[in-house]
Amino acid sequence: MESLDLMGIKDISPDVLVFWSWHWAKLNATIVYTWIAMLLLTLGSWLATRNLQAGRKLSRWQNFLEVIVTAMRNQIREIAQRDAAPFLPFVGTLFLFIALSNLLAIIPGWVPPTASLSTTAALALVVLIGVPIYGIQSRGFKQYLKLYVQPSPIMLPMNLLGELSRTLALAVRLFGNIMSGTKIAAILLAITPILFPVVMQALGLLTGMIQAYIFAVLAMVYIASAARIQQEREQKTREGALAKGDDNG
């Protein structure tokens, strides 16, 4: 049990590992590892974009970056059924942060900040705020608010509850999968030979990438649902123009 305690198995969150504290202020592992992930993303973006080139001869960094950005753009376009440019910075950042945080679990001693409920709750809260922002931009303030009283004003409490419950589901799903995978791998490493934990660690990394993908896709689905009226307006405009052209003909 002592070895398990040293590895933090009894603790279900990196929040309890405090590196520095002063009165009410605490610097725990979740904050430190989050800052590290943010720093690596910033540094990687700078390295990949400082010498952007056009043509066939591209650097490995630029090739790698373009593959990732193109894949995210195509996925967003497929979900939203419209231009992905307005959504790519927000949804892409969510995916890259979660994916990198989980991928760094291959480093000994690293605990993904997504194994903390405080981190996943913050990410879900960002999505909760982002959905109405995109919805209002596309629909307008009044049209967006009408969504909460459809099909009847009596549905207002249920629609609000639905918004909160899906936000909670985002946070708990990501937290539960990452936290459980991290702890299971650590337990197996303490009580079994090294080969089996290595396999479990590889599966854990795969799970982390899948969870990053799922979180980003669900966030995009919610945003696309809130902003879909713009696509309907454009379709009606095109149909009206075609009908007018037929009448003139």
C-alpha cells in the first residue's frame, strides 16, 4: 500500500498535489501541468508558423501542422455543413489542448490535467459560454432566445436544464475516462510486470486521443445546432433567387 500511496493511487485528482501555497493561494499539479501544456502548444505553434512557405517544398513542421489543421477543418465542415473558418480556432484549440494533455502521459510523473474535474469542468464551461455566443452571432439575440421556448414557453425550464446537463456530461465523461485510465495504469505498474502496464498505457493514450476527439465533436455539434439558422436563411435566399429567376423567365 505504501508504494501505491507514493504513486498517488489513493488520490483521484492531481489537484491534491500542491507544489506551493501561500495563505489561500495554491499552486497544484493541475495548474502546473495545464501551464506546461499551454506553453508547449504556444511554442509548437510559433515554431511551425514562423517560416511559413508556399509551394511544394515545405518544412516538416509546416507539413505536420497543415495535416492537423486540414483534418480539423474538414471534420468541422462536415458537422456544421458550412464554412469551418469561424469555428476552427475555438474547437481546434479545445481538441489540441486535450489531446496534448493526454498524450504527454507517456512522460513518467506526468498527470494529465484532464484527470482533474476542475479542468474538465472549466473546459465544459467554456463550451457552455461559446454555444450561445456563436448562436447569437448567427441567429441574432432574439431569435436565439426563442430556441429556449420552443415548441412551447412551458419548455423553458427543460431546455435550460438540458443545456446544463449536457455541459455536466461533457465534464464528467472526459474526467472519468482520463482519471480512470491513469489510475489503472499506475496500479498495474505497481503490482504486475512491466509488459502488461505498457500495453495498458498504450491503450490509455488511444483512449485519451479518442476522448479529445469526442469532446471537440460534441462541442461542435452543440455550436452547429445553435448556429444552424444561418444555413437555413442562406438556403431560403437561394431558393427565393431561383424562384424569382424562374418568374422572370
